[in-house]
Amino acid sequence: MKNLLTRRSIRKYANRPVDNSLLDRLLEHAARTQTMGNLQLYSVVVTRSQEMKQRLAPAHFNQPMVTQAPVVLTICADFNRTTQWALNRKAQPGYDNMLSFMNASIDALLYTQTLCNLMDEEGLGYCYLGTTVYMPQTIIDVLELPRLVMPVATLTVGWPDESPSLSDRLPFDSFVHKETYHDYTAADIDKFYAYKESLQENKQFVLENQKETLAQVFTDVRYTRKDNEVLSATLIDTLRRQGFLE
């Protein structure tokens, strides 16, 4: 539990390569994670060349770690391989739909988390990039992903060259519900978010963005309705292009 409880996102990496045999072993061992029907509905594209990392960078808003990390892993929801298997075995696949995308995404994200845990054990640093689903078409084009393959997660990987502070987490009672879901009262919200809102860096965050509350920073600056709607439309369009939606 020590590694998990001290887990940090690493965005700066030492000038030290990640050995192929080590990475391959972790990628292979992560495949023991749970998967729907034992189908392993995921694929991983390993990017090491600087040219390819530079081509991927715009899809991740040119965050420096994309080009600075020794390795970039793009984990994809993949129903192409299973579909090809079916077609080559006199079976008729029916996986060009939203449910199949959800199942493959769950498989891919479970695999991703297992891989992260294994990398923690080896002392590797990594950063999970949520930007993967913001501009997926760029990633699809660069990595030449076929129909029924959709990028859902990206990890930059390397040996840590920083030791950032642990990020805050909400208390146990804020997310664990016993027997049924218990909705939140105003008093609950005050209690559960008190620590997060009291942190000096978050208070500074509010001041810098000229807002009244931390929640306003998230709704008005970081994750706005306008951006969410635009990126949702992009995601839906890409899912359609990749064959998961009509």
C-alpha cells in the first residue's frame, strides 16, 4: 500500500532511458487485469521516437512532458481485433455501437490502472493525460488507428526527476455510500470540501483567477460549459468516424 498512498503524478523525467525489456514485462503483466469475456478489448501504442512524440504533442495541448518523457503510451479501446477474429472464424460481429465502446473503454482503463500500479512498484514515474479524449482525431491520424479503435488514455513514462507534493483528496465519507446513495446536504458539502478549500495553493488559485470560490474556478475557468459542449461534440463526431456510432 505504500506506493499507492504516496502516488504522485510525475511531469519531469530524468535523462535516463526506460529499458525495453522492463516496459514489455510490465505491459505483459498488466494483461492479467480483469477484462470482459477475456477478450482484452484494448491495445497499447508505444511511442519512443522524438518525431512521433512531437506529432502527438498538439493533441495534448503541447504539454512539455509529452516530448520530454522517454516513452508515451496511448491506450486504446479496441474492438477491431475482436471483430477481425470473428470475421476470420465464420462469425458475425456486432460491435459497432455505443455499448461496445463503453465495454472496450472500461477494459482499457482497467488495464491502464493496473499498469500504473506495476510502474509504481518499479519506481517509474508517469502522468495520466486526460487530454486524450479532447482531440482524439489528431491521435487517430498520427497513430494510424483503424475503425473500431479509439484512444482513451495516455501515459507519459520515465524515471522521476522531481518529487512533487501529494495532491489533496476528499475524505472517505464523501464518496463511500452504504447500501444506497445518500445525496449531499449543504452541510455535507461544507464538511467534505473544507480541507481542499483551506489549502493555500487553492486560495491563491482563486485569487489569481479573480473568483469568489474555488468551485467557480473549476466551472468558469478550467472546465467550462462551453468547452465541455464543444469537446463533447468533437468526441461524438470521432466516435462516429471510428464506427462506434451511426
